[in-house]
Amino acid sequence: MARLAQTSISFRRIDIDEQRLRELGPQIDDAAARIAHEIYWPGVELDVVLEAGSLLVRATVIGGLLLGGYNVVSKYKDFKEGIVELVKDAHEYGSGIYNEVLKLTGQQNADTVTIRDMTPGRIVRVIQKLEKVRELQKEKAPDWMVQKELQRIARDVQAIEQELAPEEKRLIDRELELKGLPPLERLPKPGLVHEDRSAILRQEERQKIGHVPAPSGREKRKRLRYHNHFVVGSPDGAGQTGRVVTAEPRNCRTHEKLARVGAC
């Protein structure tokens, strides 16, 4: 399953307690599900996280580019056009959830808003770069120049492949072949195989306003966190409420969801 969109919203001026977090979490769940239902297809998943202290809201849309045998971008005349539309959807979703969060918190604006187009954005940029490589080949550019561009693309491809199902990889390869472009598997592998995915993320993948300060003091050690993961439109997921825990620092992983934990 690919991450189709992610929006992070930060308020330095809002300091909410556990009771307010328990109230606000389900409200944002409902808003996130309603907007996703309007923009995306049935069955997409939502991952909603709220952190107290200086309030942070993060909503991620997760779904496949293939639903059963149905290609969700097939309704467009061109594969690239379909993926570009998914990028537009990511920004539309980000704007929608941002406006809803402002209403629910009673704020006029946030300190930081980051809208990321995730896997669709990465695919679009890979296609654009591969098209550039094809132009270099047509212009009889030196082989070292072509290989250099392919090496740059390979790092992006490694990130994309971690998010795609085998059927989705075959779909993209087929569309690349129709454009006379090399399939993903034929691209050279990056030299640094175990590179952190955060380093793979391109600056153009995000639309960012403001600045997020590094957490410090007690906030860095412990934060109340609300988390819910559910399927939009699913009877099992309807009305499902997330959980509030005292979270570990952000660079740690929580193994016991209901446990109160301290520093790693």
C-alpha cells in the first residue's frame, strides 16, 4: 500500500491536556475521513496522529494504485496524467484537512503546515527525470552523463519500490515501456543501499510554511499522543476511536501502545 498524501500541522501556541486530546482526536478523525471520502476512492486507509504539548496533527492517506484488477489511474487518457491528478489530490486533501483543523481548534492559522504528495509525487518526478534522460540520449550525450542521471534517479526508485505492491510495479514498468523508458528494475542501484529513507526525500516533495522548532526539555522526553488507523467507509472502522498514550521521543518506537513510557 502506498502513502498517497500526508499533511502535518503544528501549533506552537496551543498547549492541550489529555482530556482535550481525547475530544479532539475523534473530531479530526471524522473530518479526515469525510475529506478523504470526497477526494479518494472507497477503501483508502487513514492514519491520524495528534501530539499534545505544542499541538501537532498529522494525517496520512494510504491506498493502492490498483484495487483488485482496477487501475485507479486508468480513467485518465495517460498514466502520467493520472499520477499527476493524484498529486493534485494530495494538495487538495492537505488544504481541506488544514481548514478543518483550524475550525476545530479555533485558530486562524498554524505555525507550520507541510503537505507532502508522497508516492504519487515521487513517481511523477521519476518519470520526468527519465524523460530528461531520453532527451539526453536523443541528443547523443556522453554515456557518463546519462549514467549520472540514472544514478540520481535510482535513489528515488528505491524509495518508491518500498511502497508499491508487485502488481503496481508491473503497472508502472508497462507504462514506462510504452514511453520508451527503461523499467524500474533495469535502473542502476544506488551505491548506498541502506540509505535512510528520510535522506531520500526530496525538498520538492513537500510544500512547507513556517518552521518547526526542535522539541526540548520535558516535551522532548514525553508527549501525550493520540493515534488512530482505520479504513474510510468501512463498517468496522466507522466510529472507531483512537488511543491516547504517553509517547516516547519521536526517534523511538512504541511497542506497548497502552504503556506509559519514558526516554529510550
